[in-house]
Amino acid sequence: MTGDAFHAVDVDRLRSGHGVKWGSLPPGTLGAWVADMDFGVPPAVRESILRVTERQDFGYPFWPDGDPVTEAFEDRMATRHGWRPEPGRTRVFTDLIQILQVMIEHATRPGDAVAIHVPTYPPFLASILRSGRRVVPLPMRRRESGWDFDGEGLADRLRAQGCRMLVLVNPHNPTGRVFTRAELAPLAEVAAELDLVVLADEIHADLAFRPARHIPFASLNDDAAARTITTTSATKAFNIAGLRCAVAHVGAERVHRSLAEAPLDYFGTPSTLSRVATVAAWREGDAWLAELMRTLDHNRSLVARWAAALPWDLRYHSPEATYLSWFDFTDTPIGAAAPAEHLLRKARVLLSEGAEFAQGTDVDCAPFARLNFATSPSLLREVLARVADL
């Protein structure tokens, strides 16, 4: 895929496919909601899938020399993110939601509390609540310089709530923050003090914009490594969400032992296609990823300039990672209630509703909406123009 392909998105092709981002929309509506990109995939990914298809290699997966996804993950963490995962602790799953559900069952008991920064990825909140656990929201707060969280007295707060697990989404969805070592270190201290299992969702790690640098939570120190479940996937950075393949590195020893006693069918089996695509992405997709990041960085700047030029204040901070923008519509003509619904009705453009990112908590995200800018600059301009016209 050449750089030109990132600037020429065929909406008709997207609408005619099976992707929910465009296929679920009525005619004339533009999709800027679910976190799929409007681009293709790396050539290496496409070629790996074609090779499997040409061989009609669709039987039960078999890897006599070990699962190649595990090795590719461990190599990528070492070479790209400076962390060497302990061998023998990586498992392959279908997606991060499945991983969270499995780990909640093995790290906590019904009625226990699970802490998570809010706003956050809606399926994580739903998974925690449906498993019979309680959500302890750690509210993100907006500063003049951007988003952060209040770590003051955190240990006492979590102890009082009976917290047994911390879910850390970093880089953060939806604010786009990439937490610094200075922010992560106190979390590691609290986790050690309270003996928390930490589930670190690092799926957006490859989508950090310079100079921000992703720091794997498990790389902070030996104690963090020994209590962290690191989860990630190639799906976000390489646009293959529908292929369903993710990994979990289980550093937390008691969870590792518990999982060892579970039947193999409990974990599911990602397909041959999803595995070879994941390996191709992580091992051969970085040139494509570099082109993608140039396009996303251009789009990120486009959104920032657009927001700054508006006659009203979106209270907007550019993300340090991801292709997601988090808008506050409180002081706009749209108002503070269900802005995404309003934009869908009035402007025929679909964003993600902010309230969904705080469901089941007392954090007020009703005035917010999340925009996905992983599309061509021209289509992004049309989306932004529709929002601005209101």
C-alpha cells in the first residue's frame, strides 16, 4: 500500500463490505465512530492471507514448533518497546474483551472491586459489571496541558473499596494519553501495597505519536512484572480487527497457576488466518505502519487546527496516541446532552456517544463524543465540516 492509498478512501467499497463502521449506516451518513480505520492492510498481511487461501489451509491450526504469535509478540515487545517478557507466560486469545473476562474470573471473586480510569473503552465496563464485580472509577481530569488522573490518596481509596484488580488502558482510550513513567510509577507502588493484579491493555502502543513513548507497565520493575497481565493485539495498528487474535502475557503468578488448571477449550482458538496475519503485521508491517502514522499525524493536526478555529470551545486536547479525538460539547450549540445522537440526526455523521465511556459509574461523560480520524484527509474534512455547520 503506497502513501497515496491513505489519501484515497473508497466509501462505496466500505459500505458494500461486512464492516460495521460503514455497513450499519444509512445512506448519506458518514462514519467516524467505531475504532476501525478506513484504509487497507499492510501488503505482508494481505500476502500471508492469500498464501493460506491458495493452499486452502483451513483445517484445525497446528504449529509443531510452537505458536508463532507468541514468539512474534515477545520479539516485538523487546525490539520496539524495550521490554523482554518472561518466556512461557504468553497465551493467545481471540480478543482483549475475552482476555479481560477470563482474567477477572481468575484474579477476583464476585463482589470484588475492579479499578479503571474513566472514561474508558465501554466493553471493559460492561464486562466488569456483568461478571458481578464492582467498578471503581478513577476519573481522568482535564488540565490546561491535557488529560491526567488524580493519584492523591489512591491506595486509601482503593483499599476502602475492596479493590483486587486494576485495569490500566495505556495508551488511553478515549483521551489518547500516553502515560509517563512518572505517572505509572505511583500506580505500581499502589498495586504493590494492595497486592493488586494489574491488567494492562496496551493495544494502542504502536500508535503513539512522537515524542510520546509507550512504556509497558510490566517493564517498570520486577514487582510490576510479577503482578501484571499485559494484553495487546495487532488489530488496532494494522487494521485487522475482524481477524480476532490477541495475546496476554500473564506475569501474575497466582493467575498463571490458575489458568494452567483450566481446560484448553476455555481459551478459544484463533484461526490460522488470524495467526498468520498477526505474525506478518508484527514482523513485516512496520514500513506500512510508518506511512500510516504520517497520515494519522497529519489528520491529528488537521483536527487540532479545525477545533482551534471554531467559534465555540470544544476544550480539545490532541491525543498523544491512537486515532481518536475526545470532544467536549458543553459550550457549543449542540449542548451537553447526547451530542453524538444530535450530530447523527442533524448532520448525518456518526461519532461515539460519550456517556457510553462511563456507563455504570458516576463520572459524567454525557457532554462528550469520540471522533475517529483514521480516514483520508478529504473525508475527514467533510466530517469536520458537518460538525462545524451546527
